[in-house]
Amino acid sequence: MANVIKHLSPNQGPRRNGLRPSLVVIHYTAMANVSAALERLCDPAAEVSAHYLIGADGDVIQMVEEDQRAWHAGQGEWAGEGDINSRSIGIELDNTGSHPFPEPQMSALETLLQGISERWDIQPEGVIGHSDMAPGRKADPGPHFDWARLARQGLAGQGKPNPSSAAPSTDTFTAHAKQAGFTADAPLETLLTATRLRFAPWRSGPLCADDMNLCHTPASKWK
């Protein structure tokens, strides 16, 4: 990897139960600047970290080696599996969540994702947001993150058309969301918000047929 600055964080440990990375979890820092984020992610008292931090200018800082367990995901699950920290590589993006992610940052993320995916054989559907695995508890990388851009390059999954013209029911939507990987316990409105953040951040209002356009990948893919 080119242009990667190493600044190792003490907040790390071995992956548990022989697990290896099968997911990438994308976050935003929600902090004033990259320096403040780096300080927190390397502070033993904070007990948080990530494998990588990407600045708005595209600089990439590695804080944890990829084969080690960073402390970025917290409580939640994806595709029926917990301990996401042991199953994933965490990438923090310097962004408050209130504005778009700049071109140098997105370009650096794409290069990093390509390398990670090749090294660990992580499929596009295994690249998720913090809000995907922790709906209601987390909202990052938020509505300004360009998931469609990553999907067009085969770096992230995308929604699939709803084969049915019938209006979706709550039960059907919930079942489809779980099939897509959103298995963390959450009420309907929270689950709807989480799936829209991932696939349609522009959409609002009650459940509609377009909300069925989720990326369906068997849960066993990430086990």
C-alpha cells in the first residue's frame, strides 16, 4: 500500500476464536479534525481504535495491523454473527457526518478497500457501515456517504429490484432486511432508517415498495 502512515494504537488485541477478517466496517469520526480523531483512537483511556483512519486530504494512517483485532464496532451483529471486531477491518473517515466526503478521501478509501478485499477475499457485500450492524445505536457513515460510488466499482453491495409489484408488508420487509444481513435486534422504524441510510438516504416517509430493494446475500457468507 502506498502513502500509508503507521501510528500504532495500544487499543488492540488478537482476533478471537481463530476468526479472520470477512467484513469491512466504515465509520465517520464525528470529531473536529483528523488530529483529534487520531489522539482519541490511540488513547488507552478511550478504549477505541480502528485499523485505518483516512483524512479529508486522502492521507491514510494505519493504527492496527489487519490481522489484529481493533476496537471499532462495539455491540451489534451482522448476518446473525456477533463480535464484529474479530470479523472485520475498521476504517474511520475524518468527517463530522454533516457534509459530503471529499474526492481525495474517497479515492484513498477505494484504493484501500481494493487492497483489503484482495488480501482477505472480502466480497462487496461484506463492506458495510457501522449503522448496518448497529441500527439505532450508530448512524455512520451517514447519509452523505456515497455507497453508490463504491457499488459501481464493485467495492460494495447494492440494492436489487423488488420482483413483486405488491405493496410490501412489515413482515416481508423485516424478512428481506434480515436476508440482506440486517439481523441486529431493532424495531421497524429503526430498521427502516438503517436500510435507507445504506441503500437510499434520500428516501423518507412510510415503508414503500422501493424499500424492498435490498442486497440479498446468504447470511452464511460471513460465517
